[in-house]
Amino acid sequence: MKLIVAYIQPERLNAVKQALYEAEVFKLSVTNALGCGQQKGYHETYRGADVEVNLLKKVRIEIAVNEAFVKPTVDALIKGARTGKIGDGKIFISDLTDCIRIRTGETGHDAIG
Amino acid sequence: MKLIVAYIQPERLNAVKQALYEAEVFKLSVTNALGCGQQKGYHETYRGADVEVNLLKKVRIEIAVNEAFVKPTVDALIKGARTGKIGDGKIFISDLTDCIRIRTGETGHDAIG
Amino acid sequence: MKLIVAYIQPERLNAVKQALYEAEVFKLSVTNALGCGQQKGYHETYRGADVEVNLLKKVRIEIAVNEAFVKPTVDALIKGARTGKIGDGKIFISDLTDCIRIRTGETGHDAIG
Amino acid sequence: MSGSCMQPGIRLLIILLLMGGLAGTCPAQETATSETTAASSAVAFTVNNVWMMTATFLVFVMHLGFATVETGLTRAKNTVNILFKNTVTPAIGLLTFALVGFNLMYPGDHWLSGHVVGFGGWGLHLPEGGTTSAYNPGYTYWTDFLFQGMFAATAATIVSGAVAERIKLSAYMIFTAIYVALVYPLAGSWKWGGGWLNDLGFHDFAGSTLVHSVGGWAALAGVILLGPRLGKYVNGRIKPIMGHNLPLATIGVFLLWLGWFGFNGGSVLSADPGAVSYVLVTTSLSAGAGIITAMLTSWIIQKKPDLSMILNGCLAGLVGITAGADIVSIPATILIGGVSGILVVLSVLGFDRLRLDDPVGALSVHLVCGVWGTLAVGLFAPGKSLAIQALGVVSYGAFCLVSAFVIFGLMKATLGIRVSEEEELRGLDIGEHGMEAYSGFQIFTSQ
Amino acid sequence: MSGSCMQPGIRLLIILLLMGGLAGTCPAQETATSETTAASSAVAFTVNNVWMMTATFLVFVMHLGFATVETGLTRAKNTVNILFKNTVTPAIGLLTFALVGFNLMYPGDHWLSGHVVGFGGWGLHLPEGGTTSAYNPGYTYWTDFLFQGMFAATAATIVSGAVAERIKLSAYMIFTAIYVALVYPLAGSWKWGGGWLNDLGFHDFAGSTLVHSVGGWAALAGVILLGPRLGKYVNGRIKPIMGHNLPLATIGVFLLWLGWFGFNGGSVLSADPGAVSYVLVTTSLSAGAGIITAMLTSWIIQKKPDLSMILNGCLAGLVGITAGADIVSIPATILIGGVSGILVVLSVLGFDRLRLDDPVGALSVHLVCGVWGTLAVGLFAPGKSLAIQALGVVSYGAFCLVSAFVIFGLMKATLGIRVSEEEELRGLDIGEHGMEAYSGFQIFTSQ
Amino acid sequence: MSGSCMQPGIRLLIILLLMGGLAGTCPAQETATSETTAASSAVAFTVNNVWMMTATFLVFVMHLGFATVETGLTRAKNTVNILFKNTVTPAIGLLTFALVGFNLMYPGDHWLSGHVVGFGGWGLHLPEGGTTSAYNPGYTYWTDFLFQGMFAATAATIVSGAVAERIKLSAYMIFTAIYVALVYPLAGSWKWGGGWLNDLGFHDFAGSTLVHSVGGWAALAGVILLGPRLGKYVNGRIKPIMGHNLPLATIGVFLLWLGWFGFNGGSVLSADPGAVSYVLVTTSLSAGAGIITAMLTSWIIQKKPDLSMILNGCLAGLVGITAGADIVSIPATILIGGVSGILVVLSVLGFDRLRLDDPVGALSVHLVCGVWGTLAVGLFAPGKSLAIQALGVVSYGAFCLVSAFVIFGLMKATLGIRVSEEEELRGLDIGEHGMEAYSGFQIFTSQ
Ligand SMILES: Nc1ncnc2c1ncn2[C@@H]1O[C@H](COP(=O)(O)OP(=O)(O)O)[C@@H](O)[C@H]1O
Ligand SMILES: Nc1ncnc2c1ncn2[C@@H]1O[C@H](COP(=O)(O)OP(=O)(O)O)[C@@H](O)[C@H]1O
Ligand SMILES: Nc1ncnc2c1ncn2[C@@H]1O[C@H](COP(=O)(O)OP(=O)(O)O)[C@@H](O)[C@H]1O
């Protein structure tokens, strides 16, 4: 089992959800994040004092999948999120040792989907 | 060391905290999340246009524990969060290679608790 | 590749960003979190009813780095976040199996930075 | 007519009449003076009416005040629902008051039985001379209706806050329609319509009892029949459910204070300079005293000064002075306001101990201080009887509580008055309206 | 002078004059009475002027109402921009109205061609007797300017909501300056300035057409030339873009209702008790009826009652009654308001189907109900012609739509009227102003 | 009495008296006319009093305006604290003004030493004829007290914004009580109480100096003694600390503008049509000019137009015109407002460079523009002396600054005026009140 974490542009979320849906990945968790990457920030100025904002709004998606689903999931993420512009985001993949469905107590591969 | 991540229903948070406390798990981190799982969403309608909301409010709990605490922690999470209804949530477990307490610089097992 | 997750005091964020910048760690993601640790909470009282608030505001930082950067990153985090007071926070490190840059499709070590 | 334009005795009379604006009853003497008199009197009538219209606007503002106070002191997930109720309330209030309430409350000579129930007929019909001082020296028929209609709807709005976060929208709207159309005006006729309590000398200047307690008793019935919100009383402990937007609540309290200038000031029913301005001063000093004593009480009991308590303290002072704003002295005013500020803090805590869950403190503000203010007239105002005041309080209490229990009770037995547990957890905004109040804001609450 | 102070016929005249405050035309008879008459008349003038100043304040409040409604019904990321526009609008409006608009709208005898274009000269110049009833029995020159100036700026504000979330700040400000300085007053002169539509007997009491449609047509031109917001119509489907702060929107609607008391009530142009108070009643009942019918329509069509729709319904009722508030009957009032409430819901849905993206429903409220209200005068008011009313509607429509298309069109062809796609995605607050409205709040939106 | 009712010369007198409402001094001639005269005069008094009461309500609204502006321009974590202060301020203000301030400010004949210190006794006591025009042609004793009391409390509120986010609640409340009870009224008596500056011909119509600078000097003392907020000036660089709720700030500015209609319009002290309406026009045009010039200045200097700056610009224009609103010409008005708008932007930037941390710009708005407006009277108003105006500015500056330094200084040396660093970081809401303003909202700030 793998845990896939992706940071994407907020306005791509709907497209990503659509792409994941088409790849039959139905379960995901989303959080609000701020990111600092290659994309340069912008300046805000408030009452004459200038501030550089380099933490930009991003959306963090977390998806736990069985091995077979890693590739389709990553492809779907890329399909939905890619615009070719700096700031499109990153995907991080790590190992998951276990997964448990709270409602039923099922564990492992069965619990993930 | 393991990292336990759980997604639960927001209104179960107090019960989960209580159960963890009884299991002597005192340290945890919580974030706001939106989740899409088996639980079906609901419809919002704004000025005549309909939208299906399938990202539901969830709470994400992150707990780093030593191996011995994995089982009690998972049990406490289930005890606090389970209602038997769809949407109760999931628990994900992964390996942690290190842990550092910023204040003291302690690392590993000592730092976690 | 490693994934470094740190919980720090919100008011230390700017110092941490500065320290990371000096350590040439430019990419990071930040989320809002609530944490329960050794730091004791405080009491709120609303209309005569008392409530103990033990989930305190924290900032969660997530940084994916290549192995060589783990130590400098951790050092920078500690430099920026440490005040010596309870509540300074924790750093958690785990393995990352892969990393993909959405814009270009690059993977692994190249994608991370 | 001879060289002497008018008889001395008549002159004085005319002046008095002019000041009251009673041009319509002006003696029909054939003198130039009597015409200028009529003209001057018409001007006096115009002034009075301008003032009463201004007071009407201020009472209207109270609806916005209630909307914002109630929204601010409840949770974000029920905001749309509360705003919806508070927007519909004045609409229902004005329309039903036009149809039936106004003529029920002010039956004129059309009493049906004793001075207890009267009804002047359906709808609005401009009486002859209704736009002149012949109708009333202080206002036209239309101003009269609108001022009283704005008042009427406030009684229902008081209920809205106490039953918030769990009542079904439909149940609230049906209740409001019945209460504003029938119960409030019927009860009001006993005093302001010239009914039996008025005959007995009961004094309630602007409605500590007739508006605030009348709303408060209905709120009490609602709170009892609905039960507390989920999560308010858990394992015998009181858990605070915090208001989500205290700037809104504060805006609301300031708007209510502003509105009270019209509520009390307009209840003079003319622009009489001394009377109105005195009422404005008592109103303000009582509000100020309520803030200070609520602050001190809250600081002592809760250890830290609670903003929501001083907001309630301000309203408490306003409700408390409403019954006697025209006749109590300045020191008595400050005493009445000061006691109101203490009472409101204690009773917020007290109702919680009784497990009566009132999210915004409406019972403490409107019911408790409404009763206190009415009794205070008996204590501090020269020539008023505490016994008669108490009789009024009890009569209104009995009638309104029973009426509200019957209305809410019948609905509970039939279509239900409380939303489902699931809907309450997710919030009435999504349950009843399918929308959110703060789209895009991240709101995190575990209640 | 003999014992008889004045001739009977003249007496009556004086009384009438006094009531209207026409002291300036008072016959110069050498009697004590005529002086007291003058005095009384001066008081009448003062009363009228106090009322008109109060009405001016209320119309001013509408600017805050518009600011909050528009902010509440759009997204958090464009909030600073909307607040900015709505703060600058009254400033631009008042200054240009002082410079040119006032004398364009009320040319007096200075008509340049027929009763179509007139201009009384630049700037503000107190005419002789301008602070007495010789200027006007109802108000001074200064009150006149300020009341009308506040009106003028509202027409531009109507546009602001419809074009929100995508228009360039500079384009909006240039448009506003031209529209308020030239188009609105020129159009206004046709009726209120005593121009050709007035000559024909066209009736628009307080501006269903002269203010609301005039703003609405400009909004329509803007909406067409700008195109919809990104993400509103995707793959042939309508995606809701939710307002981010419904308490703000509700505050705005209550403030607008409050402001309408001055907008309509002040349009009586004196404190005439019967006339003003009647207008206040029709205004309120129409608003109430609009709320109720919008609720029912929304409940039936959308399945759940939509708060944003009843807020629009309230405004719809207010716009609808504005043309005939002084002359339609109470039942007709409720009908006009009720139909407005239905119309507004249907037309919000309709405009969406036409892919005309109007974030706050300004077209439905101000244009559709403005037209409806103007025609309703022809249907329900005794002695008014539907044909003339329709002629007025069409004339204003043609003139305003063409003017607005020209202004927006020229700007579109030159400096551009729409922000870049990137700026629209990130929000105009950062793009145009480099700041955020809710610093520190976590806002999460994928639109 | 013969056929001729009255002497011609007396007739004119009566008319003049009537217009001023001076019934009390009416000649006691035994004629019918004199009685109608009295009646008409009573009506004039009633009109004046209605206007003054309306003005009082508007000044009251300013307290809400200040509360919302200050809340909006500071951080979410200090919101409860700011709302608390702004709610308690009018309560403290009215109560202490009733007890001592009113009689200190308007000592009548009770001067203790020269025309510098006077005191009319403790508490409120209705003088004989206090509710008739014998007291004052423009208002009753009660209206007088309430109008002035509302004014008084605004001076303290000005301080509240400048010292926000770091002052201890208790220190603020003690300061307010002393400043409103003693310093403000004493200073006020020099001009409005008929004191020495009045004798010299100093002109300050509605309080550019007497209210705004008086508040501003105290704010300056507070800002200096408290020091800047943590994180504002770091390593020699200015870091912006953004306001958390710009819709609230905008609401506040509109409410303040609205309130200023009463603040300036009411300072005419009667409903005199020409005088009041002229003041309303100058007030509005100056506000408008301030908005436009602040926008331009901010756009040029900051590159992007800053909403918080045009909000300050609006207030700057209002403060600037306050001293001369009754006597400067329309072009001078626009100049005064325009310069105020420029000054406010420059001085916000300037104070930051001086490391004087004023979260809401109170110093720039109230102090700088208050001084400018007062001097502008000497520059633009016919017959006013710049030297005397400057003398007034300096005298008030010296007295208020010294007084405020003494009060704040004594408290700093004893109980402390600033919260602990830890409390400041976590927010005063939790530190001082143990509660949050936006329960449930996710707020993320690293300051
Ligand atoms: N090494 C990293 N660690 C943590 N988060 C990262 C890392 N690299 C990128 N991110 C996240 O991904 C977002 C997009 O990164 P960016 O470098 O702008 O993308 P791109 O390479 O496509 O231009 C960042 O804003 C940040 O939230
Ligand atoms: N595979 C997954 N990856 C990421 N998050 C998940 C996954 N499965 C479930 N979740 C999270 O857990 C929540 C509850 O899941 P759900 O399937 O509704 O629970 P249950 O199976 O108990 O009915 C979801 O809303 C989502 O936030
Ligand atoms: N075992 C853990 N699992 C998850 N989060 C933790 C854990 N330990 C600490 N944290 C996070 O780190 C924050 C700081 O921890 P705390 O114990 O107060 O720090 P310190 O040890 O420096 O005093 C906590 O509020 C919590 O968010």
C-alpha cells in the first residue's frame, strides 16, 4: 500500500477530482495548504509597508491506494493538474504499512478502497 | 516508530481525545480536512444552480508513537470514532524513521512522547 | 528521499523560513494545525461555562528532501523554531519512495528540489 | 367681529390645542387668527409625524439588530437559517399585522367582550381624517400602522434567538404568523388598545411587558418543548457552545440600542420635546448602567470580563427601562439599568443550571428584565402600584405562556418542531437551505 | 385696516399655502396675522427640510447597503475590490454631480433643445432665496443638491454589483464618472427635470425607471461586454459561484430597505404627513410581499428556500413599488410586491440560462422589477396610461443601453475592461490592490 | 385693543424671534396674535429639538462606526478586546458625563477662575424651563445633555484605535474615565462652554480641535508610552500588520460618515434649514474629496490603490472640514477635504517612519487633519484669524498631551499599561477575556 500526497493549484481541484473519478479512484482527503516552490510569489502592500508573499495557496490531496492503483492515480493527478506553468505542483509517494476502516475494523488492502 | 494518521467525523473529536487520553496517548496534532469516501455527499443549491458536494468535513489526526503504542492508539481511535455509520473514517499507519524534539534536540523514542 | 514534517509555534514561521532559506532549502508546504503536547492549554469561559482548550495553534511544515539535505534542513528548523520553551515543537522524518513534478513529469531526486 | 380678535380664555385654549396639534377640534370662530392657528397646528402635526416616522425607522433597524445579534452568538453552520428567519419575520409580521393584528390590538370601540377581546375589522382602511390630526395629534393612520407593525414583529424575533440552532424553519414560521397575528395584538389590546389592564392603571410605557416579556414567555415555551442543543449539556456538565462572530453580535447590540431610541422615544406618540428627550436620556443611561454592572458581575463571577455578557447587559438595561422610561427619575433609571445588568448575568448562568438552553440569552434579557422593569415601575414611579404591575406581569405571563405552549405543543405533536439529529450536527444551513453562509472559509468545529 | 382682519377667501388660501410652506408667495397684507403666518410658514419649511435631510441620510445609507450586499454575494478574493468601488462611487458621484450633473438634471428654464437637453451651468451656486421656501417649499437648495446627489450615485452602484469579480477597477471608475455626470442626469431631466416625458404624463414616483432601470440597463451592457466569470458556465452547465458572506448580504438588504424609506419617502419632496406615511407603508408592504413570494417561488423551484433569493425578493419588492408608491392602493401594492418577488427568482434563473452572469442579481432586481414597477403604474394607478408608461420604459432603455454600450465598448476597444485570467483566478484583491480582505482567515476555494 | 392688532416694528421682531424659536422672550402683549405666536414658536422649538435628537442618534452611530473600523483594521486575535473597549466606552462616557463632565464643560456662570475652569455642580438637574425654548431655542436640557454626552465619548474612542492590540483593558478603562470626565470637558469649556478661547474669537465649529485633536493628542501620548506592537518594526524594517476584516472597516467608515451628518449638522444647534443643509453639503463634499485624493496619493506612492487608505481619506476629509463646515465656501471645502486626503496618506507613512505604531491611522486622521482643519479656518474663512486658530491648536495640544502623558505615565509606573509579550502573541482576546471572536473559523497568522 502506498500513500500519495499531491500539492496542486486550487483551481485544478475539480479537474483532478474528475480525472481521479475516471481512473476509478473515489477516495481521497483534501486539505488547504500554503506552498513555497519555484513559482515566485507576489507583493502585497498595506498602508505603505511592503511584504513579499511567497507562501501561495495550494491544495494538498492525500490518497491511500493499493500498489496496482499507484500508476493510474499518479497519471490522473497529472492529467487533472498539469497546465505546463510553474506552480503546477508535486506528487510525493511513500509506503503505508497498514490501513484500518474504523466502521468495520477491516484492515489492509480491503480497507483502503 | 510509527506515524498514525486518522480521518474521523468532526463531532467525534472530543470522544477520540477522551479515548486517547485514557489510553495514555497525550500528544497529537489535528488538522481540518475534507474527505471523499463511501459516504455520499449532499446537494447544495445556490440561486438555482445545483452543486453536488462530495467533499465532506473531516478531522485529520496525526500521532507519532513508539511501536508499543500502536495498538492502544488504534484501539482508542476506533473506540472514540466508531458509530457504525458510513463515514466513520480510516486509519493509516506508516513508518517513521526519526523524531526530534525541537526544544531539547532529543531524538528517536525519547522525543516522541 | 525523506519527508520531514515539523510542528512549530506559529510566530516562529518567519524565522524558520529565513533559516531554511539560508540553508538553501527553498521548497516547503505549510498547513494550519492544532496540537496537543507537553505545553498546557488555557481556559476559555463563555457565558459562564468553562472549557479547557488544549488544542493549541501550531503550524505544520512539510518538506521533501534528498538525503543530503536532511541534516541541514533539520538544523535550520531547529535554529528557526527553538526558543527553549515548552511548545517549541517536534520534527518527524520518514522515507519517501518517489517524487514527481507535475509540470514536467520528472521523478525522483530531480523532482524534489 | 369687533376690534378684539378673540376672548382671552379661548386664547389659552388655542395655544394648548396647537401644542398638541389638535387642529381638527379647533373652534370654528371666524377670525384670521383661527386660520393661522389651524396652519400652525398643521405644522405641529407634521413635526409630530416626522418624529414618529423617524421612530418607525429606528424600530425597523431593530430587526437588523436582532438578526445580527442572534447570528453572532450562534454557530457558523446555522447562520443562513437564522438570517432567513429574521428576514422573513418582519415580512410575516407586517403583512399579518396589516390583515388582522392592527385591528385586533387597537379595536377602538369595537370591543367584543368586556375590555378583553376586540376587533376592528380586516385589513387597512384609512378612516376619515386619517391623515390629519383629527386621527391623532401625533401621527397619521399610516404612520400609526407602520410604527405598531414594526413593534409587533419584534416580539416574534425575540423567540427566534432562543430557539435557534434546532427549530424547524417551517415550525418557526407558522408560530410567528400565529403569534404576531393573534396572540401579541390580543395581549397588547389589554393595555395599549385601552383594555382592562389599562383601566386598572397598569403602566408599561413602551413594552417591557407588552413586547419583551410577551416575546420572552413564548421563547420559554419554545426552549422547554425543544430541549437543549446537542452537546450543550453532556454528562451533567455544561459545555459552552460559542458564538461564531462577535463583531456581528456587537453590531447588533449597537443597532438595537439605536433602535431603542425609536422604540422608547416613539412611544411618547408625539414629538413633545421634554417628554421624548427625557425618555432618550433614561434609555441611554440605563443601557450604560447595564453594561457597567454586567461587566463587573461577569468579571467577579467568571474571573474574566465576558463580551457576550456586557452585550446582554446593554440590552438588559434597555429592556429594564422600557416600562418606566417616561416616569422614573434619573437615579432610579441608573438603578433599574444597573440591576438589569446584574440580573442578566445571573440569569444566563441560572437558566443554564436549569438546563434551559437559550443560545443568545433572550430569556434573560427579554423575559427576566422585562418582568423586572415592569415591577420597577411599581417600586420607583410615583403613584404607580406594585400590585397592579405584578398583576399585569402575571396576566401576560399566563396568557402568553399558555398560548405559546399550545401552538408549539400542537406542532410538536403533528409536524414536529425539531430538526433531525443528523441535520443538527451538520448544521441547519445545509439541512434546511442547502447552502452555507461563509462559502470558502475554513471552519473547524467539533460541535 | 378695519376690524375684520382678513377676507374669508384669503384665509383659506393662506392656510393652504402654509401647509405647503409657500411663505414666499404670501400676500403682502399689512396685518399681524400675515407675519405670524410667515413665521408659521418658516416653521413648516424647517420641518419639511428636516424631513428631507433625514431622507438624504437614509439614501446615503443605501450606499453602504449596496457595498455589503455586493460583497456578501461574491467571493472573498474580490472583496477589497468591491468595497473599494463602492467607497469611491459616492465620492465620484457627489463631486461630478456638484460640478455638472445637478444642473444637467434640473436645468430649470435653461433647456437647450426642446425638453430633451438642458443645462443650468457649472458648479453649485446658491440662488437668491435658496435657503428659504422661495426656492422650494420642501427644502433648501443645499438639501436639494445633496438628496439628488445621493440618488445619482446609486445608479452607478447598481452597475457595480453586476460587473463584479472581473471588471478592471479603472474601467469601472471611468464608466461611473461618465454615467453619473452625464447619462443619468440627462435621462433624469426628461421626467424629474420637467422634460418631455414629464410633459406626456409619464409617472415614475421615485425612480423604478429613472434610477433602477437606468442603472440596470448599464449593468446589462456591462454584463454582455464583459462576459461571464471564469468557471460560471462550464461545458454547457451552470456552476454556482457562491457568495462568501451571507450575513453581510443580509445586513445590506436591511440597510437598503431602511434607505428606501428615504428614497421613496423623500421623493414626496416635503414632509406632508399623509403622503409620506402612505409611501412608507406601501414601500414596506411591497418589500414584505416580495420576501414571501420569492420564498415560495424559490422553495417550489429549488426545493429548498434560498436565502439569497429572499434577499433579492425584498429588493425586488422595493424596486417594484418605487414607481407608484404614492398612488397605488394597498391591495395593488401587495400585488406589485408579490409579482416582483416571483419575477426576481424567475429572472435570476432566466439570465443564467441566457449565460448572462450577474453575480448579485442586479439585473433581475433593478432592471426587470424596475420595468415591471413602471408598467404596473399604468395597470393599477387611476388615470395613468400604460402606453405612456411603456413609452418611458422603452425610451430610457434605448438611451441608457446605447450610452452604456458606447462607453463600455470604447473602453473595451482601447484600454480593456476585463482583468487577466490569472488575476481573475487569484482574485482582484491581490491583482488590483495587492491586499486581502480577510488577512489570517483560511479561505479555501477551488474557483 | 383697536383694529390694528400690533405695531409694524414689533411684527418683524416677532417673526425673527419665531424663526429662532425664542418664545420665552416673546413680548407679553395681550393679543390673540401673541398667543398664536407662542404656539408657532413652540412648534419651532419642537422641530429644532427633533432635529437635535436625530443628530444625537447619528453621533451615537459613530460609536458603532469606531468599533467596526478599529476591529476591521486590527488582527482577529484582538477583536473581542476591541469590541469590549468600544462597547464600554460610551457607557463610561455617558455616565461620567452625567455625573460631572456636562457641568464642567458648560459651567454657565459658574466659572471658578477666569474663563478657564468652571463647574456647574454634580449630576443632572433639570433647570426651570429646561424643556422649553427658555432653556435654548434649539433643544431641551435633556437633548443638550445627550447630544454632548455622545460627543464626549467619541474623544475617548479615538484613543482606543491607536493603542489597540497591546494596551491592558483596565488601563484603557481608567484612562477613558478620567479623560472623558475631566480633561475633555475642561478643554471643551474654553471654547464651547464660553471660555477664554471663545472670548478670543477662536473658531471650531464642530470640533476638529475640541474633539478630534483632543482625542488625537491623547492617542499620541498612548502610542509613545506603549511602544509599537511586537513584530511591527523588525531589524529596522517596517512590517505590515494587516487588518483582518476590511468589510467591517468599510462598514465603519460609512457609519462614521453617516454619524458626521449629526456631528456637524447637529452642531448648528438648531434645525435652521440653510445653515444645517449647507453644513451637510460641505461635510459630504469634503469626505468625497478626501477619498479621491487619498486614492490618487496612495496609487502614486504605493503603486496600487489601498482600500485602507481611502477609508482613512474619507475620515480625513470629514475631520478636516469639521472646524469650518459652517463658514468656508464650496471650493474651499473641496480644497480642505482634498488636502486632508493627501495629508492622511503621507502622515500614515510618516508616523511609521517615526516608529509610532498606530494600527488604525487614528493619529493621521484625527490629530493631523484635526490640526489642519482648524488652521484651514484661519486660511479660508472670512474674518477668522490664523494666529488665533494656531493659538487654539497649540493650547489644546499642550494641555491634552500633558494631561494624557500624566495619566498614562502614572499608570505605566504603577499598574502597568501593556500586556505581557506572551499575551500579545496569543492575542488579547484569550489573555484578557478568555474567549475568541470567531469561534470555529480557521485563522492562520504567523504574527
Ligand atoms: N520539496 C518540497 N517539499 C514540500 N513541498 C514541496 C516541495 N516542492 C514543491 N512543493 C509544493 O509544491 C508546490 C508547487 O511547487 P513548484 O516548485 O512551484 O512547482 P513546479 O515545479 O511545477 O513549478 C509548492 O508550492 C509546494 O507547496
Ligand atoms: N483511500 C483513502 N485515501 C485517502 N483518504 C481516505 C481514503 N479512504 C477514506 N479516506 C478518508 O476517510 C473518510 C471516511 O471514509 P469513508 O469511506 O466515508 O468511511 P467508511 O468506510 O467508514 O464509511 C473520507 O471522507 C476520507 O477523508
Ligand atoms: N507524538 C506526537 N504526535 C503528533 N504530534 C506531536 C507529537 N508530539 C508533539 N506533537 C506536536 O508538536 C507540538 C509541540 O509539542 P510539545 O510537546 O508541546 O513540544 P515540546 O516538547 O517542545 O514542549 C504539539 O502541539 C503537537 O502538535
